[in-house]
Amino acid sequence: MMHQVLDKVYKIELPIPFPLKTVNVYFIDDSPRTLVDAGIKTEASFETLKKGLETIGYSLKAIERILITHGHIDHYGQAKKLSVLSGAPIYIHSKEYGRIRSFNHSLGFIKSILLRNGAPEALVNEAIQYMESAQIMGDPLDEAFFLEDGDSIFFKSMTWKTVHCPGHSPGLICFLWPEKKILFTGDHLLKEITPNPILNVNENKPPFRYPSLQEYLTSLGKIEKFDLSLLLPAHGEEIHDVRGLIQKIFAHHKERMERILFSLSECEKTPFEIATDLFPDVPPFEIFLGISEAVGHLEILKEKGIVKLKEKEGKDYFSIQT
């Protein structure tokens, strides 16, 4: 599905085989003609994008630049294929470029982190297998240019600004169109879904720190200070009540933190056990997301001195500080 959001901006919904069903990519009809995010590398995604552009008189070769908000496969998967076809250069944050290139090598470390957080080995193996199998839907980015916070993105008739918003992913970037008060948000802000700050570890030896949620909340505060009238997200509908949505997300995480403390009031628990309390009966890959959510809140609570951490038989256990 494709429709014109406003002058020069077209939204194309590309199919993805995940619960969200589609990802929004945006075609900017101004020189250089630019695609914001690229979808996954499947025939269905490729054909949907091709037909979408044809409805406004363009072929895929008309794409002159590709901007990637972050390195999750539904956003960058077919960027390389499109780049080879059109000659369009790819732009991404340096942290995301590195994570894409090292992802397969890091799966063993991810497995050890999930086990340390209490997930059963059979479930972890299933989650890792799922992650490995998903890699066929994306090509590594051999060549890319890097965008950092504050960098300008020039068009013939406008200039955007790059806004680094770590949290959902360490190198997630949004794109600000100041004159129109518009922000292309990737997965940083979505209308109906609270983005999950994905499991990210700063150091490769225990005790581990999990900064993703705190980074996400800090990035939310950063966006809250902007004068914005419209958000164009990577999933779902456009967002007009920007401050209302941000306050709703802050309230959501406050309530989630209270639920975690209630879970810990019974006894000490691993992050996996807490995630199971929060999200019962979820499929294997969602366990990865559930642990991401749990350890993000536990990290904040630990920094505040509200909970404490101890290791027992190679696993991390949290309890309320007494």
C-alpha cells in the first residue's frame, strides 16, 4: 500500500513476516530522490516497493540515496540490493553499521547473556536459531556512509538534521525536517506500540550493564524538547500528538517498573523469571525481547539502589534492596 503523506513525501507499506505485518518506508521526491529505510530482502517486499514507485512514475533505479534509521533487518534488509540496482549510496549510523557486520559473530555472546539471565538452554537455542534463520532476509552492508548526531542531510529544496536516539538500538537515528516540524522516527516512536529497548551490553565481562532502556528514556526526553507537529514512524500510522505519546510512554515504563518490583516482592528472581511474569506464554524470540525489557528496568532500579544483584551458579539474580 502506498499513499502521499504530504508534498514530496510518499509512504509505502512493505510486507514483513513478523507480528507487525508491515514496515513503512518513505520515498522523498526531491533531489536527490531518497528512500528512508528499505524493508526486508524478500520478493514480496521488493515487488511492493517497485509497484509503489511505479504508481508515481518512478522505477527503483530512480532512488538516488538510501537512509537507514537502524540496523534491524526489516529496515536495512534489501538496502544493498536496491543500492546495487540504482547506484544509490547508503547512509547509516556507524554503531549500526558495526552491529550489522558483526551480528552473526555475536550470537554466541548473546546466547551466554540469555543463559546468564536465567533462560533455559532449549529456549535459548530456539531463539538463536530463529535469529540465524532471519538473516537470509537481509544482506550485510559492504559499503555505507556514516551519519552522526547533528549532521545535515541536503536536498534541493530543504535540509534535514540527523538526530541520534539510542535505546531501541544503540545507533538509531531519526531525521528532522525543521521547517515542517516533522520527524521520521524509525522505531523510536510508534503510535500503538511501545518500542522495546533491545538487549545491549556495554562490556563483555560480568557484572554486565544493560543501558538500553535508560538510553531510550533519555532519547525520549531529547525529542520531547523539539517543536514537532508530525511524526512519521516505521510501523503504523502517523502521529500528531507528539507530547501526549511521549508522556504515555513514560507512564508505561513507570507502570512496568512497578510490576517488576511487585514480582520481586515475592522472592529473588532471574530476569528470565521476571520476563515470564510480565509476558507469559510468549514464543521463543519474544523471550529475547522480554529479557531485554526486564534487564533494562532492573538496571535503572539497581542504579537507584532499589534492587541488588547477585550471581549464583552462573546466573544473575535480583532482589529488593533491604
